Amino acid sequence: MWKINNVEIPAPSGMRVEMAENTSAEERNALGEAVLDVFGTKRTLTLSWAHLPEDALAALLGAGDGFFPVKYPDPDGTLREIVCRFGKRRAGLKRMRGGRPVWTDVEMELMER
């Protein structure tokens, strides 16, 4: 089950989870060793859909404004909820399928607060 701001969204056809440590600037001590503070690990989710109907894309774009909760299956095996904001959002060509508009190669980046 996928949710953005408690709104159910279509399951993506692809997902990439990037985990990065938030750290202070690296400094060197008197021994020449690197020293830094680690403040935590933050995730960036890149969700992609091969095809997404126009109404589903509109609902997805309208699901989050500012910071919002996102629920997704994490690679650690849990159903995780994090607070995110939108990063980059991309959509490919709009095509007609059965008289209805469909967007291709849709990709959205969600960055943890």
C-alpha cells in the first residue's frame, strides 16, 4: 500500500531508495584523522511509473504540498512512514489510450525531511 499525505496512490512500477548520512563538515584532528559529526540518515525515494493515467497523475501531484507523510515498503523489510517533500518531478509524452490521456515515464523524487 502506497500513501502520500494519507492519499492512496497507484503502486509505482519502479522504486529506488537512496540513504545518505547527514554530517558536519569534515575536519582533521592533530593526528591528521578525519573527524565529523553524523546527525542521522535520510532517505530519498525515486518512484517511477511506466504509464500513468492523467487523472492519477493529477491526484499524485496534488497529494502533497510542503512536507507530508509518505508510507512505502522499505528495503529493510518494514512498511515505513517518513515525512517528505517533492524534489524533481518528470513526465514523458502524453499519449491517448482508449480515448483517455496517459502519461509515460513518470518519475518523482521524494526527499525526507
